[in-house]
Amino acid sequence: MTSAGLNSAWTRTYEGRADAAVRLFCFPYAGASASVFRTWHTALPEEIEPVAIQLPGRDDRFDEPAYEHMTPLVADLADVLSPLLDKPYACYGFSMGARVALALLHELRHRGLPAPKRLFVASSAAPALRRLVRGWDEPEEGLVAYLRELGGTPPELFDNPGLLALFLPSLRADLSVVGTCPIAETTPLDVPIRAFAGDADVEAPPARMRDWARETNAEFELTTLAGSHFFPEAETLRMMRIISADLLT
């Protein structure tokens, strides 16, 4: 599969790595686009090819309706990604992306498709805790307040009503994907999971990420990073070094 074949409506690569040993599918947080992973290839070794997922309702897919429910989203993702499982792969999901990646792997298992080498999840409370998802069913003021609390959003967005109005619908839809997704009593995956938690994250601290261990029958590890919901650059680089070691050793 060439890098050109990986750059579809749904997937983005920012550097061609046709000879990479492992593909790393990267799922962004709510409201975000594939571009949040645009520099990952500069920090990951040549043996790993990061492939960022571009969901509808943002950037060049702005005119497409954003998904509001998990089932159709992961069904379509499975259709799109199935041809790309022709070499070893792993998944990384940040916040909302962690829940999407988990649901996708259950769908791929249901279809009898290859399992990943590993699932990496970050800044996402364990599904088994059944915590209510904030923001998706609140008035705009509540959604904006939640966004401010999480941090990581450029301050100028809040000062520009026009940009904010363009951004909030996809954010609300993404939060709805998780907020309306029932926690199914499914058989745990046979896939090793590593979780990353910020030590100052009020939404998904280490204590709320430990129960990701319940999602696998294989190895589980929790790594605590310095920072809140969004990790500082130095900790993100540390996280990528850990990911690289897990995939290449």
C-alpha cells in the first residue's frame, strides 16, 4: 500500500513510509482533525508510519455531516481501514479517539480481521467507569465552558464568534458519539493496551484510566505523564518514545 493510497478522505500521512514495519492509526480528540498528528512522523522512527484519521465535519470534510453515534462510525471506519491492514498495525486514540479506537477493534474482531500489535489510549477515562460525558447535550454556554476547562484550545477561538460557531457543531457531534454510546458487556480484547494519563488531568487522571486494564486479556500498562488533559510537548515526545519502544521491541 503506497502512501498515496493512504491519503484518502479518511486517512492522512504527512510523510511517505512505504517500507515501514508498522502502521500506527491515530484517532484525534473531539472536534479535532487529522492535522493534530501532522508532526508525529518527525518524532517516530522510520519503521513506524503514522496514519491520522480524518473524520467528517472538519477541515476539507467540513461539508460532510459529522457522525453522532458510534455504531455507524466504526462500521464505516472498518470498511475504510480493512484494506490497510495488510501489514502489522497499532492504534492510538486520544480522549474521544481512544473510545473510537476501542470500538473499532471490537468491530474488526467481529469481522475476523487482523488484530493490532497494541492499543494506545490517552486522556480518556476507562469505559467501565461509565462516566457521563459532558458538553454534548448542554447549551452552547456549557459546551464552551467545558472546552475552556479541558484546555488545549487556542484562546483566540473563544474571542472569534464566527470561528467558534464553525467549530462547535463538530465538537458536539463528536462528544455525542461517546455520550450516547452504551457500554457493551463484550469479551475483552486479546490486545496489549498501554494507557497514558496526565498527572494533573481532572477529566481522566491516572485513577480513572487504570480500569482500561478491564478491556484486555493481554498485558496492560499505565504510564503517567506530567501535564493535564493535553500533554506538554516534552511529555508528548516522551510518549512517542514509549510507543516506539513498545512497537519495535
